Amino acid sequence: MENKLISMNDLVDMFGVSRSTMAVWVDEEKFPKSIRIGERTRRWKESEVIEWMEERRDSNSNDVIEN
């Protein structure tokens, strides 16, 4: 799989949540680590995000991400 880097806007679109919810997930380390590519710019590896989504989907736990 290609290691495409995706932005916060891409994540918001992918998950259908607000930027503030996404920021909470990231800040609380409930989400894959980002890569800083500038002073105020960070990106996520698409492959890691997809893997994280699949793990959550396949999990039998009742864990819920709350904002």
C-alpha cells in the first residue's frame, strides 16, 4: 500500500466529524501519530489511519470514542 499522507481536512471528510472532534481524538492519543511537515502542518499516513479504522471496526469491544 502506498504511504500517502493525508491532512486534517481529509480526516474530517473520511470520518464525518468536526475538526474539533478530530483534534480531541488526536490530542488524547486515540488516533495514530501525525508527522510534522512544517511548523503548523501535520499529516497522517493513510495506511495507519485505515489500519486503525479496521481494528476498531473488527474489535468486539464496546469502546466508544467520545469527544
